[in-house]
Amino acid sequence: MLEASGFDFRNRHPQQLMIKLAKHYGYEKRSSVVKTAYSISLDLYRTFAPLKQSTPTLAFACLELAGRLLNQHHADIEEGRDYDRWGIDRGMVMGT
């Protein structure tokens, strides 16, 4: 029934994309932001977020949340300058 109504079951794990985005935005692989974002991405599976949002949305949300938690803000991520490229918008990332 869900598939017939257009529900997409092909959600991929956001970790690989999140690492690529972190490199794109200049984070080192071993930085505290990337480590925290990775932990957050693993914890996503304790919620309904993977069912509600796409992989790019989850990857951006993990990076932004990690940056905010560690007070290491990245303007490009928080302003969503690349959202159009991934077919997402600010409301999807912020969950509104």
C-alpha cells in the first residue's frame, strides 16, 4: 500500500554522503564535528527520521547539528547554499 502511494523504500545510509559533504566543506576526516555527526547519523536509526526524510537531508542535518553542538558553525551548511543541488530545502533539514 505504501509503495503504491509513492513511498520510497530506497533510502540509503547517510554516513557515506555525510563524509563526502564534510570533505566538501573543508572538515578533516578526524575532526570532532565529523566524529559527532557520524555518531548522530548512527543514532538516527533509533528514530523515524530515515522513514521521513531523504539521505541528503539526513546528512546535512547531522553535519549542522554536530556543528551547533560543538559551537563550530559553518555558514554554508547553516544557510543551505547547496540545498538546491541535492533537491532539498531548509524546512526538510530543520524538520519543519
